[in-house]
Amino acid sequence: MTVFLALVALALAGPWGATAAARRLAALLPPREACLALTGAAVLLAGGTVAALVALFHVPFLASLERLPLSRVVAEWPAVVPVSGLAGAVLAVQAVLLVRRWYEHRALLARAWASTGDGVADGDVLVVPGGDAEAFALPAFRGRPGRVVVTAGMVRALGPAEREVLLAHERAHLAGRHHLLSAVADLAAAVHPALRGLREALGFHLERWADEAAAGSVGDRRLAATAIARAALAGSAAVRAGGSRNPLLSVGAGPVPQRVEALLGSVPVRPHGRALRVGVVCLVAVTAVSLLSLGLAYGLHEYVEYAAEAVRGR
């Protein structure tokens, strides 16, 4: 049982290293693939963490199902009751945080839609009055289709070509359902604190994905870089640093200088050579930590069954 406890501790601590590996992998990939890799890593690591905690929480219950006296379990592993209780408490806290985060997202969407009541529709664009320069993708909500919301202040701050880039950027967020990826990473971060790093990295790569889509739409990477920089400066008061917890993805979110620099470079390509090998190692590390956690849940169940058989055979 000491070995199992050590492995469980490794499984719960593993996401710290796996998160760093996932971020490294994302840095080697084009934006779209980076977003999918980060979201997948968040789901795997969160699931593995929950599996390890559930395995610990269920030890006394598994023993009772196998008709193994709890006193016998405590004799073999004196810390079983407090460890199981702690795992249950952590699971309860995680459940509360998950529900709270979900309602925060829904409440934010409801407030955002309510704030566009006086907007003027132009196709999939809603222009709302206001001097602040803001623009964001407003996802579908309660039967209403997704919209690109732009304030009158942002419209005045940009020229016609730059507005085209802005709209293409926000439309890319809607078309790619980026708010769902952001929400998944945010919910995963409620399960394990290490996963907050994935949430922040995903926020950046989602913006890069939309940046590249906008550049491809207008066919001019320099124009796209200029438009994004100008929009971010115009809306600096409304910029949400990182933007990963906010489902209303904005053109001014994230580290804008890095995004502009990337647009002034060449079109992102998939890694090859040494970069590909590094990426494979990072992917293996993330998968290994997740599988270790899932394997522990099964292995702990088998261990209890084995112990029960040993007691019955005496």
C-alpha cells in the first residue's frame, strides 16, 4: 500500500510537469493544433486527477463490498480513513468549483447579451453605441445565434481595411467555437491548480488562431498585424490580460506584442526534425501522467480484491 500511496502522490503531482510539457508542445505547433493539444491535455490531466482521488476515496467502500473488515484495512494501511476522507473533501471542493465556474460563464454570457439590446444589427455584426473601443465574439446563447459585437468607438478607431481584419478575427472565434475550448480549460483548472497554466496558454493560442484566420481572410499579414495592434491600443482600457477565463474572446486579449510579431513573420507550419522529436516527447509525458492516474484507479481496486481473497483464504 505504501507503493500505491507513492504512485498516487506522483499522479497528483505529475500535472505540474505535464503542464509544462503541454505548453512546450503547443509552442511548437501552429495555433489551431496548439489549441487542440492544450485542450486535450487539460481534459486528460483533469480526468486523471479525478480518477486518482476517486480511487483513494473508494478504498473503504471497496473493502466493505469485498467483505473485508475495515479494521483489517486499517491494520495494513493506518492512514486509509484520513486519506480517504481528504480525497472525498477535495472531490467535493472540485465539484463546487466546477459548478461555480459553469454558472459564472453562463452569467457572463447573459449579461453580455443583455448589454447588446440597443445594438444595430448588420448581418452577423452588432454595433452598439459607446465611446469605448471594444470588439468581441459573443457566442450563441438561449437560441440566439453567435454575433460579433463592435462598439461605435471601435468602428471610429479603425479604417475600413482594419475593420475587415477585426471582423474576420472575431468571426474566426465564433466559427471555431473557441469559447467552448476556453470553457473546458477553465473548468479543468478548477480540478487541479497546475492546469491554470494550460488555461493561460490556451488563451494566447486561441487569439493566434483567430489572428491567422483573419490574416488569411484579407490576404495581408502586415495589414492584419497593424489592425490588431491598433485595435488593442484603442481598446486598452478594456483589454482582459490573458482572456482565458472570459468566453467573450476579444481582439485585444492576450500578449498583443507577441501576436503582432508572429503575424509579421511567416505562416506557421508543423514542426519537423528536432522540434518534432521534442513535441513527441512532450506528448508522451502528458499522456503518461494521465494513464498513470487512470491505471492507479484500476490497480487500487485490484489490490483491495487481492487483499480480500487473501483474508478469505486464511
